[in-house]
Amino acid sequence: MSLRAKLLLVALTILVLPWAGWQFVREMEGLLRQGQAQALQASAEALARGVAARPGALPPAAPVLFVQRLAQPPRLDGDGGDWRRRDGEAATRRLFVGRSGRPRLALAVARADEALYVLAEVSPAPLQRVDARWPIAERHAHLLLHLATPSGPLTIRLANAVDGALVQALPDGEAAPVLIDGTWRTRGDGATVEMRLPLGYRIRGLGLEAVHVDAQGRRHVAGTGIEEPGASWPLLEADPALAAPLRQLAPPGTRVRLVDREGWVLARAGRLDATRREQVPAWRRALYEVLGIAGAGSEALPAEAADRARTDGAEVARALAGEAAVGWRQAPYGGGMLLSAAVPVTVDSVLRAAVVLEREDAEVLLLTDRALTGLVGTSLAALLAVGLVLLVFAGRLSARIRRLRDAAERALDREGRVRRFPQSRARDEIGDLSRSFATLLDEVAAYTDYLRTLASKLSHELNTPLAIVRTSLDNLDPVALPDDARPYLERARGGVDRLGAIVRAMSEVVRIEHAIAGADAEDFDLATLVRDCGEAYRPLLAPRTLEVEVPPAPLPFHGAPDLVAQALDKLVDNARSFAPADGWVRIALAVEGDAVRIAVANAGPPLPEAMRGRLFDSLVSVRDRSQRADGGAHLGLGLTIVRLVCELHRGHAEARDLADGSGVAVSMLLRPMTERRR
């Protein structure tokens, strides 16, 4: 991974800032909602205390039957499917079950056009159907309708031998004093009874019992009289008169509802402000729900919730259980949030009702939306700015490092000479590194120059001691020495001769450098020169095979022919040293663009890895004693001469292993010499 990519990856750590901001916004949003919920709950509790101060208007503590309001009068056909309230929902049935689990009675009481309707669904169906007027009706399944009237309680027996108009009678079989319209219909394993009480007939309470007689003649009762036979429950209806005190006590901009212990709405007052100045888009609300923003994904409230006859929210259920509670919901017209607080209403520690106070609250979500939108915008801007700055910084840093790398790669040329290393003026670590490299290369250059001049210095310094030793040995020749001392004298003389040869070879390098530097250029045929030299090498290389590959046409060249021939001699001598007796040597001349290449290849071992870059330095040799032609010291000056000749001709020398691994090729790339200025 590049340095730029690593810095950009490090820049991504700035994303911790929007994460921390998101956590802060979540905490802030939660605290705001908690504060508003506590404030609304306090208002609801104050309102509940005000309502409890008028206990006469509250529902009784005893069980009651709530009278629902129907959208239209139902047909008395024993179907029950058209019992729908004004809020569009089906009329709610209250279920009564006998002690033994049978019978089951579903009862609904409703009012439409000031008439009171009763719907009863009984199961199972009677084993034997009888008429309410028959004397044996008491011993078979039937219904008992208990009415509390201003003149006293009234019980009417209902039973039909066949489906049709409702048959009614007093418990003793006499005709009932009131006429109740209705229908009895048996459906499946049960019966449905629809009835309408007389219009204008004042009824304070109503009770209904379903009497079932099993095959053993035992009676089973389900209904309002299961605890107290013949009991009638008070009828409870929504009273618009209760809305006046609620309206007076409710805070502005809120909606309040008074519900009984079963959740039926007895009165409502106030209204929510449906005007929306600003809304949070739906997709952002969904995003906040995913992010865990409290209230953003609350329970959706149906559009007709304000007119529902019964509420069954979780907070209302908790209030009817005696515990104040709050809840967040989406507003029915969308866009905002609805905060609902439900508080129980108790009189003398007895739960009588509950007050539900609702207030629309779009400010919290709007503030949260603005905060998160600003946070996202600021975070993106900061991320882009930091990323851009780091990108520029990384690009500049990478460019400086690349320049430092390129300078380090160019610090040494092909011949091992040290080039000038550029120093940076920057005061950072990279600038210090470049200056350290420059200092180190200066020391290397000085040491290299010292090594290059070491040969001439040594040859000059060793000539005098060698002359003294040689003279001393010559003076020992006339002296009569023991026979056993003569071999030592010859060995010393031989060692002095070898040291002299070494000193002469070292001096030769200096002379050659001066000779090459002062050589003059002339025009000559390079192809003829290489061809003639090659033919002269055949006796020297025998028994090795020699191949000479030279273009047949003349190859004019402007240079120093004597130096080219001398360099070629060194290459051939080098090839003869490494090629085995049964090997081969190949001399090739080829044109490459504006230059020519003279290559001398030979069979033999590959180049040593450690010496590939130092073959053309002076005093460097890879020959062992077996590869030296005279068995004496070899200072490795041949390839140095080759390098100097190539530099004079604006080229270079190089050595490489052959592709098939059979040997080594050393070549000279030469260009025509330029005229020197006098």
C-alpha cells in the first residue's frame, strides 16, 4: 500500500467525530423527549385531579355496559354484520362465559337514532328449542333480559322454537308488559339475537343472562348475573356535557379524552393543531428509525384515531391498571409526533376512569433533524477538507521520497563513480536524510578517489625499497654462500621480480589513463580492424574455437583505432582465461542506432553475483591462480582499460551471462569521438 493510500486511510479516523456527534444528538433528543413527556404527564395529573373533584360525573366503580353509537340503525335480521360504529369499526362485543365454560355469551349494547339496540350471540345452540311462552321453557335453554326502569326491575324471557321474530314473555309465561322488536336466528353451533327496545322507554340498567340446560338437566348461566342472578348493569354512554370541564382544564393546543375502565371514550375536548409549518421527510424519519432515534419509529396512529370510540394504546392500558404512562406515536396526518400521557382518575383510592392528554410535538424531531443534517454536512465538509489536505501532503511527501530514491539510484554510475547527490534544505526528517546521504556519498567519493590513485601512490613508494632489495641481492651473488643458502637467495630474487611486475602494472594504469585522455581521433574502417584482430587471435586461442561475426561491408568509424584494438585485446585475453581448452570464443560487431557494439563471448562459468557491478573497476579480478596465464599476480586492469576506452568513445562497457547459461559476453558500446577543443 502506498504512503498516500495509508494517509487517506488514517484520515478516515475523522469519522469518529460524526459518530460522537450522533451519540450526542441521540442523548439530547432523548433528554428533550423525556422532559416534554414529564411536563405533559404533570399536566395530565393536574387535569385528573380536577376531574376527580367532580366524582358525580365519573363512571361508577361497579361494572357497567357501555352504549356504543352506531353509524346507522341495524337491520333486525339476526345477522349482526351491520353493527358498525360511527368511527367505522365493528361494534365491540363483551364476552361472558359460564363457570363450566358453557355457554358463551357475546353482548353488545348500542344506540342509533335515540333507540337502544341489543345484540346477543350465544353458543352452543339449545339442545331442544322451545317458545318463551311455553310452560316448559324454564327447563330448556333461553335468555333472560333484565331491565332497570324507573318503575322497578323487569325480567323478560326470550326463546324461539323456530327462527324468526323474537318471542318474549315474563318468567311465568305471561305476556311481557313491553314489546321488544327483534329476531332470533340459529347459525351453526349458536344463535344470534338482535333486538330493539321501545323508543322512549327509559332504561337505567340492563342485564342479559344466557341459560343453558345440558342433557342431565343441569343449568349453566353466562351473563351479567353470573355473580348476582337477575342483576342488571348500569348503562354508560359518552356524555358531551363532560367535555365542558375538560375543555376548561386542558392546556391550549392539546386534546384530552376521558375514558372508562374499559377504554371507552366518555368525553373529549380540545384539538390538535393540524397546520404543519415544516415536516421531516419520510425517508429521513425512516433513517432516524434505523439509527435508533427515539420516537422516530413509534407506533403509527390511524387517521381516524381522534374519533375512535375506544382507545387501546399501551399507555392507556397502563393508566387503567393504576400507573401513569406516556407514549410517542406518529401524528395521524403525518410529519410530526404525537405525545400521549395517560393518568388514572381515582376517587377514594378507587379507580374510576383515566385521562388521556395528547399534544403534537414536531419540534423535537425537527430539532433532531436539523442537528443531524448540520452534523452530516459539517462532517462531510471536514472529511473532504482533511482528505484534500492529506492528499496534497501525501502527494508532496511521496514526490520528495521518490526524488530521494531516484537520486540514490543515480548516485553511482556504471563504472562505480560517485555522482553529486542533491541536498534538500527542508528542516524535516526527509531533509535530514538527504543531507545524511550526501555526506555519506561524499565520504564514499573521497574513499573511491583514494583507491583510484592508490596504485600510482604505491608504485611510487615501492620503487625505492624494491631497488634497495634488488641491489642487495645482486651484491650477494659474488659472495661465497653455503649451498643450502642459494635456494633462499633465488626465492628472494623471484619475489622481488614479482613485486616489481606488480609495481610496473600499477604504474601502467596511470600511464594508460593519461594516454587515453590524450588520444587523437581519426577515421578508419572498424569492420576491417575487428576482422584483422580476430584472425591474429586464432593461434593465441588455439585449441579453442574462434568465431568472428563482422558485417561484410565497410563500417566507417571516427575514433582511436589503437585504443579500440588494445581494448579488444583485453577482452580476448579475458575470454581466453575463462574459456576451457575445448571451449569456444566468439567476436561479434553490430550497429545499434548511432553506436556500434563489439561483443566478446566465451564458454565458461557465469559471472559471480557479488562482482557484477565491480568488474570494470581497477584492481578487481575474479580469476583464481589456475586461470592466470602466467600463474602470477593479476591486478584486474584489463577491464579497467576497456571501460576507459568506452568512456573516451562516449559509450560504456557491460558484462552479462548468456541466455542459455553456456558462458559470458563482455561488450563495448562505442560512439564516434567528438573533436576536442584546443
